[in-house]
Amino acid sequence: MPQSARDNRLETRSARLRLASGTRYFKTVGEGLTLVYRRTGDGFGTWSAKIRLADGKYLMRALGTADDYQDANAVDVLTFWEAQEQARQLANQAKIDIGVVLKPRTVRDAAEAYMAWFRDHRKSVGSTAHVVRTHILPHLGEKRLNELSTAHIREWQGQIATAPARLRCSSRSIPKFRSAPTTEDEKRARRATTNRILTVLKAILNRAFESGMVMYDERTTLSRQVATDLRSFFGTQVLQSVIPRNVRLAEAPSFGKPIIFYDIHSKGAEGYTQLAQEVIANAEKRAGTGARSAHSGV
């Protein structure tokens, strides 16, 4: 268990009550983790955690009320020490969540999640698992999803297309390979195999996008590519509105508010507003088409 940080200003209620109202007081309690104390206009204090995100930005999460006037209960009224522990637990949980904080998800993470879903919803598990294990993980497994680019994928494709095909064998056996493709027919067949392998990678990335493992960020190549692939495959079934990665959007649940009440001018709120408007407009179009069809006797 990490050693608790000390701070004479914040450790006791008598010390905290001497602090100025409305001012935030910060104490680093771990790597990328800061405990924040602030006295409100009503005189009592509150605890918050400030967590550094993978992109260098910060996420603020409310922890509870300080025990300035009430006895602590380790739930929503916290001592200085209890607030530290809750902040650490929150930071550790953030590492486990969708990869937004401190530990970005990798292709390996996405592939494992995809295969878990695949086993419950699809057949041919063995052949797909073989592709993932043999062709995807050795080359791209440790690549972070937010760093994966078209150039990486094309380079990987080229390596597979020119490499000799691997023969099926036991996982404990020494890998065996066919001769490298030399004739046009052999090269064409190898490219076809490469395209089938690419289809599996695309499915992994699409699943990661759909499940929230990767939030949409128009600045990253991966987000643009996955969005393009989804629209290409599903066509008009995919809405045009997107919900962008946004710190205010991540903060809102900890304050018990929907984003439109927490910060209506944030990018996240604008994204959800556009989404709602698009859903309503589509519903009205369908309703109008149904009404016209009924009147026309179709």
C-alpha cells in the first residue's frame, strides 16, 4: 500500500478552516494524481481528485465533502487520509477502464476483446484465432491504438504479402513455411490471403471503436479510418454525428449531471445535441414517408 502524503495545511479540520474560501489547495499523492481541497462559500470543504490523462490533459473528479464540520464516514464525508485513498482507487480504476487515463489500449487489448466477443457470436473461431495469433499480434500487438496509422498497416501488409506462407502446425511445434512467392499466381494468391488477414484486423479495430475502447478523435488517423470503414460497410445506417473525445464529457458523471447541464458549450455536449437532432430528423422523415405511403395506398 503506498505511503500517505503529508500536508500540514490539510491534515486536520482546524488547519483547513484557516484556509481561504474559494481557493483550491493541491497536494500530489501519486504519479499523475493530485488531491484538491476547496472551501465553499458556505464554509465547508470538498475533496476532488485531479488525474493526468494519457494526452497530457487532466480529469477532475469529485470525491466528497471534507470532515470540517461533520464526522467522517469514509463514504461521502472524508478525512484527508480517506480522500487520498479514494483518489488512488479512482486512479487505479481509470487505468482499467477504456484506456483514456495513463494506460492507452493496444492492438493486443482490442484483439483479446474482439475474440471474447467472437466466440459468443460467430463460428470459425479457430481460423480467426490463428490469424490473430500468427499474423496480427507478433507485429502489431504492442502498438497503441491511438498511435496506429495507415502507414503502419500498409507496412505490415507489405511484410505479409512478400513473406512465405506459414504452414499449419501445433502451437508447440517449430513453425514451418512454404517457399516465398515467386510466380505471379503465387503472389496474387498471397495478396488475397493478406487481404483476408486485413479483414480480421479491420474487424478488431471496428469492434474496439464500437465498444468505446477507442473514442472518436478526428485528429488521429485511426479514428478517421475506422469511421470511414464503418460508413463504407454499413452505409446510411451509420449516423453522421460523432461524439468526440472530451474531458468535460468524462467529468460530468462524477458530478451526477448529464453533459448538457454540466457544460452545454463543451464539444461533448455539442456532439450529443447534434446526435439527438439527427435521430429526431430521421424519425420525422420515416414518419412522413409512412404517412405518404398510407395515403397513396402503397
